[in-house]
Amino acid sequence: MFKSGFVSIVGRPNVGKSTLMNNVVGEKIAIMSDKPQTTRNTIQAVYTDENCQMVFLDTPGIHKPKNKLGEFMVKSATDAFKNVDVVLYVVDESKKIGPGDRKIIEDLRGIKAPVVLVLNKIDQLDESDLFELMKMYHVEGVFKEIVPISALKGRNIKELIKVVQKYLQEGPKYFPDYMITDQPERVLVSELIREKVLHYVHDEIPHGVAVEIEKMKSRNDKQIVDISAVIYCERDSHKGIIIGKNGRKLKGIGKSAREDIELLLGSQINLQLWVKVKENWRNLQNYVSNFGYTDK
Ligand SMILES: Nc1nc2c(ncn2[C@@H]2O[C@H](COP(=O)(O)OP(=O)(O)O)[C@@H](O)[C@H]2O)c(=O)[nH]1
Ligand SMILES: [Mg+2]
């Protein structure tokens, strides 16, 4: 019997949802960073083996929205509670259930799909802490199972797959074997660039960064793809920081983005980056939509 289904990955920002999804499918589909709210869209990644197919939905972290972009992100995340076969609720090694998690747990009580608690970052826990945490979540009475993992170190991922498989029904193969994501190449490329920007900048700048691919075209004669992209930020001062002294930071961003994009596309890349300012874009609906943060 072949089983299949949709599995959403939900939880607060920064608990490791994207890292988990990437580890499951073995490719970098969703960008990761130590900044909260890195993921802005719901991203699908497909895991297929001989017995089952799971379509994972990586969602933006659930938080209090402060602008139109935030509203879109939280809506995408909470929509992922509905019409799925299994929900993976990811938490990290925090010792207490804070108000953010409390709200999510209460929402999860009302849903139909089975909820599996994924306790991530166990590489940062000793055994007695792990036991205490499992007990703390167990008494909530919401979770069908509790699976401790380390998404970063790849620990216990296979066991997690087995647990999810248990809760799936017989079903079709929705996607061909070779397909691992619904994200178009252009989007993956712009996300990789955004990831590098996040890596290089701090404070409030990352939240106001968006990347738009203006051109992406392979040359006929050679195995080279020309890409030009604009990094948008919200202030002139931010633009200066992203470019850096003598353009050094932008060069660093370009170099590491190019390396990742070459791995992704398997060809040589000629990458041109520009930085532009669009004040307050996160509150301007047309910009939020233009940057791809829109219901499909
Ligand atoms: N130590 C440790 N760090 C992790 C683990 N999983 C994720 N992280 C880190 O947590 C941060 C947030 O990860 P990310 O996947 O972007 O979280 P998301 O916001 O929930 O999608 C990154 O710096 C990851 O490297 C883990 O298992 N152990
Ligand atoms: Mg994420």
C-alpha cells in the first residue's frame, strides 16, 4: 500500500522549521538564518520513498504581525493548520512554554489532523532536561507523539519520517520522484541571495529586505547563466550598510550567493547585484504582493 499526504511544519520563529524541512529532503529549499522570521512564504518540499510520499509545508513562524507583510506571513502559517494530514509542531530547547507557544498549542487543540510534537535542538540538551521537556509537553494532552530531533545534526530524522508515515492514509503520488519543491528556480535564487544578505546584516535591517530577480538567462554558447537582481531595503542608511565600505559587504554577499546558486543550478553564474531603497514597502500592499508575498 502506497501512502501519501500533506504535512505542515508550524511553530514559533527560529525553532528550526526550515532546517528540518531541508534535512528531510536533503536539499536547501528553504533558506535558514538565526534571525527570526526568515521564512516568509509557505514552501513545499516533497519527500518520496518506495512506501510513501510526504509533501511538507514549511511555514513562516507564528508571531504578532506588525505590518502587511507580517499579516501575510501569519496567515500563511495558520492556513497550514487546515486541510493537511499531519501537523508537525516544532519547538526548541526552551525550558518553558511562553505566551507565543501557549497560543499555538490552544489553536492546535481545535484541529482535526493529528499533531506530532517535534522537540528540536536536542544537541543542546542533556538527557534529564530532555526528559523534563517531554513531560512538560506530554501533560498538554494535545500531541499524538513526541519526537526529539536535531535538525541541524540530522539526528532522529528517519524516526520522525516513520512516525509521520504511521498517520498517513493510502494515497496517490502527487509529484514525480525527481520533484522536490514547488518553488520556481527564480524564487529559489532570490531566496539564496536574501539568505546571504541576512547573514551579513543585523538589527532591524533583515526584516526590511526583499530581493527581486530582474534577469535570469543562460547564454546559448556556454554553460553560463547571467543573473541580475535588486536587493531592496527600507532606508538610505540600510543601503549603505548592505553595500559596506568600498562595496566590500555587497561583494561578500555576491560571492557566497553565487556559490550557492551554482550548486543549485549546476552551471556557472554571472551575478550582478544592485541595492535600492523602497521606504516602508512592508506596509504597501502592492510591493508586498510584487515581491511574491501573495496568495497563489
Ligand atoms: N543547535 C541547533 N541549532 C539549530 C537546530 N535546528 C536549527 N537550528 C538553528 O536555529 C536557527 C533557526 O533555524 P531556521 O530553520 O531558520 O528556523 P525557522 O525560523 O523555524 O525556520 C538557525 O540558526 C539554525 O541553524 C538544531 O537542531 N540544533
Ligand atoms: Mg523558516
